[in-house]
Amino acid sequence: VAPTAEERKIVHGLFLNTLDTKTVSFRSRVLPPDSVWMEDSKLKGLEICHPQERNIFNRIFGGFLMRKAYELGWANACSFGGCRPSLVAVDDILFQKPVEIGSLLLLSSQVCYTEGKHIQVRVHSEVFDPLTRQHNTTNVFHFTFASDRDVPNIVPQSYGESMLYLDGKLCVHACARVLLSCDVYNSVPTGTCLTSPLCYFLFLLDQSL
């Protein structure tokens, strides 16, 4: 989906804030104070999918994929924010492709948006076939974490990163709209956005880390 006029203004403003006023070239970019390039906020992992993680269809259990994606996303938010973050929200998860036993599962986590104490993390999951050298996306996860302190601003450099930035901004603001009224489970602190059993499962996992 193409960005709206307001979103284009946001991207343009981000670009202008990174221009070096000492030069006249658009190629010269500088990082604003208290900011981090989006490219420098990545964390990657690899999982070998063993038969112990299979489901009744002899494919890798979806809960295993969610747990590994969450753990990498949490570690990314932890290293970025410099503290142990708390899980705030999980976006809908769509399984695009089943993962076969023995697959090489590549996980790539990236901080795509920050605001105040909130950190939006995107985890891309793909299967690599060493015989054909092909990569196939299986899932894209979106996690919202909260730090105990303000975190640096994330700054995109490319157009693709700017689209991730806008997507992350939408996720954080959508979460903020329901935070004040969401208290699904009595054991969950008021203000924690857990709108499904999946979110509750990940919340409990978060408490064990």
C-alpha cells in the first residue's frame, strides 16, 4: 500500500533531519542526536528444525516458531534499549508456508520504530534450502515492547526502511489506542494489551525470561 500524504511528509521530514548542513549533497547523511540507524538495530539467528518439534502433520509446530521469533525479538529489544523489556502487544500472526523437519530456519529481527519507552520489533522468518539456494518466507512477526526508560529514536536511511518505519508506527499507535481499556486476564497488569490467547502465552513466556 502506498503511503498517504501525511506519511510522505513524515518520511520527508526524517530525510531532511539527516542531511549534513555543511555540504550540498543529498548523499551526505548524518545521524541526529540520541538516534540509531535502523540498519544498526538488527539481530539474526539460525535454528535447525529437529523432529522433536513436529506437529501431528509432521511439520514444525507453529508454537516453536513463535517462541523462537519472540525470543529473538525480545533479545533485540533488550540490547537496543539497554534493559529487560516487557511485552506489550503482538500483531496477528499469519503462517504463509509450512516448515519441514530438518529445515534451516533463518530469523532476522529489526527495530523498526521507537517512541518514548516503546520499541517496535519486526522479526522475519524464512527457510533456506541449501540444495537450491532459495529463501522462502514463512512468517513475519510484529512485537511491541516497553522499556523502563526512554529509548533512542530509530532513523531509516532507505525507502524500504522508511516503509518499515511507517508500518511500525501504525502498530505502536494501534496498540496505544487499546492499552487504557484492555485488561483481559485478571493475572495481567491493567494496561497490558493481551487480546488473544496467543498474546497471553507470550506474556507468560516473557515473565519467565
